[in-house]
Amino acid sequence: MFYLFLTKRFRFSGLVSLLITNIIVLIVLSAINFLASTALAEITRVEDIRIGLRDNSTRFVIDLNKKVSPNIFGLEDPYRIVIDLPQVEFFIPQNREKISGGHIKGLRYGFFTPGNGRLVIDLRGPIKVKNNFMIPPQDSKKWRLVFDFISTTREEFIETMGPRQRHIRDEYSHSKNLRKKINKRLPVIAIDAGHGGVDPGAIGVSGVNEKNLVLDYVKELDRQLRATNRIKTVLIRDDDTFVSLRNRMAKARGMNADLFLSLHANAHKDNTVRGFSAYTLSEKASDVEAQQLANKENKSDVIGGLNLGPYSDEVQNILIDFAQAKTNELSIIFARDILLKEASKSIILLKRPWRSAGFTVLKAPDVPSILIELGYITNKEEKNLLNNSEYKRKLCAVMKRAILKYFDLHFSKIKTP
Ligand SMILES: [Zn+2]
């Protein structure tokens, strides 16, 4: 899969092509090792899929390294079963997509939101799930998620399998409450106040510190979001402490954040420059100024005396390139199409308010991440506005509306497989 992706992107000819492809595959393999040992350590691996035939039932087995809480539902015309698995990666041998037998005609799998896997089983006719359960590891076997399908009528298929989602019975944890919680999970947003502790961030007019200003905004935004009862918030820091950029990202991922916002305030040598702006991740900066800002923000880890990571930019970029394409699409939708549109109604925006650059803090491969520059504290008027509590409430309300709108559109939206 990776090989195909890479050859599509890099078209060369003959030996050169072979050599370059080999080098890239090597880089990607070491990158995957890196991912497996760090970022993906807590993610569930789907390792194999098998079909077993019995008298009149078909057993469908998914091998996993961990227990999961899948959702299963059916769709008719044509008949298919959808199994959604939260926070998974697929490590299935390639020929498994061709498996069929009994009630099963074929199989497809992929991601329907970043990190959330979906298996679609194409059926030969309407079925009923006679049994479904998880078997814990035994001998050399891993966790197994088992379904037994038997034939049924169209009416019963529609009634029992869809359109509502059904949650699997888990033989090893009978906590109904837990299952309810998973079904009705609120979207999680991680809000990051930039800088902190030894790192003051930008210094503005009359000595105002970016780190203190953005913490005030994070607390106000948190208050407004909680009041909606529709979103769970996680604050990366809620006091004046230093957190490394990679730990900010790791904390967001650890809390299963669905969206990550990092709040900042900007500085410019030209004190007339002002306005609100939003940044998304890019390998290449959209302009010199965006790259300078990225360099400045990324220095935070150097200030904290931390190693920026053992891997070269080249490896990281290739890694990011394929793991991040989908996530980045969502980040751009939030920044450009929702947040800035909402902000433009009542807030002064920077010229070209959506920009992109290589911000370390935005590099979580599976969490849409946006860096927001609230305004320029080197512009006297804007600094005064940012310090004004009424403006703070107004600007946080803009961000809140954008966040709610984003989750309305992009959270738990089940696309027809
Ligand atoms: Zn900053």
C-alpha cells in the first residue's frame, strides 16, 4: 500500500526509479518503526481477518492486539455489514481483501475519519448476527473478535441490523454504562495555550507577555465550551508552566482529542500590522513570514532545552506526508472554511488570514490541528483590544461557534459505505 502510494507520487524511469523507490521504501520503513514505537504505541492493530464455514453459518474473525468496542450495522441494496473500529490501524495481509465464502462475497476496509477504521463486508443476501463476542488471547493467539452470520429475511435484516447502529455484546465486560458512554461520546477538544514557564513567547507593547494573554483566552474559551454541555475540553496547560511542543501534541492524542487548537499572539516589527489569523501544517511554508513564525514558535523546544527529535526532517516529512493527508484536510476545513469565515463577520482579520507552515505543535498525524494567532500584541490598538474582557468574550464566542459548527459537520458523521 505504501509502495503504491509512493510510486504514484514519484514518477521516475528505469534504474533510477528502482533505486529511488528502494531508498524511499527504506526511509518509510524506518519511519513506520518510529511511528510504531511512539505515536502508534497505544493504537489498536487489526492484524488479520479470517472466514470459517460451518453447517449453515459463516464465522467472521478479526485478529487484534487489543480489545476493542466496535459498532456494527447493516445496509441493504446491496446487502452489507459495516463494522466500525475506533482508533485502529490496519496491518492485514494484502490478499485478505479478496476473501469470500459462505454469506460473504467480499471485503473492503479503510478509514472513515482519521484513526477510525471501517470494515465493509459485502454479503450474498440478508443475514442475521447469531453470535458476536470477543475471545481474549490464548496460547499464541491474539484477541479475536468473532461474528457468526446466518441467513434471514430481508425484513428481519432491516429490522435487526439497521439503520440504527448496534453495539456489540462484549462477553468480558458487561458494563452497560460504559458502552452507553462510548456510544454517546462527546467530541473532545484539546486547547493549548502557547508558550509558558521559561518561555514567554512574544513580548508586546508595554511588556505584555504572549504566554499570559493566551492562557486567559484558553480559560475563557474553556468556560464557554463547557457551558454548552456538548463538548469535552482538555487544557494542555492551565497555569504558567513550560510544556514541550511534542508533549502538547502527545497530551492531546493521549486524551483522544478530536481537534487540537493552539492559541498564540503574534508580534511584528511593523507596529501597524494587526489582525486575527489561523495556521495549518504544511511541509512548505505558504510564505516567508509564515515560515519565520513557524521557526519562532518551534524554538520553544530549544528554549526548554529539549531535543527536537532523533529523525531528520526528510524522514519526518515523508512520514507526515502520507499519515497526515486526511487530517490536514480537516484542519484546513476548520481553519479556512469555518473559523475564518465565522471570524470575518465581527473580527478584523490579517491579510491572507489562512496560512500554512511547518509548526511542530501541529504535527499529530491523526488529530486535526490548528494554530491560531489571536492578534498582534505589537500593535497598540490590538493589544488593548486583546486585553479587554469584553473583546475576549466576543473572540472566544467566535471560536466556540466555529468549533460547534465543525463538530456538527464532521463528528460521528457516518458516510454511506
Ligand atoms: Zn506563540
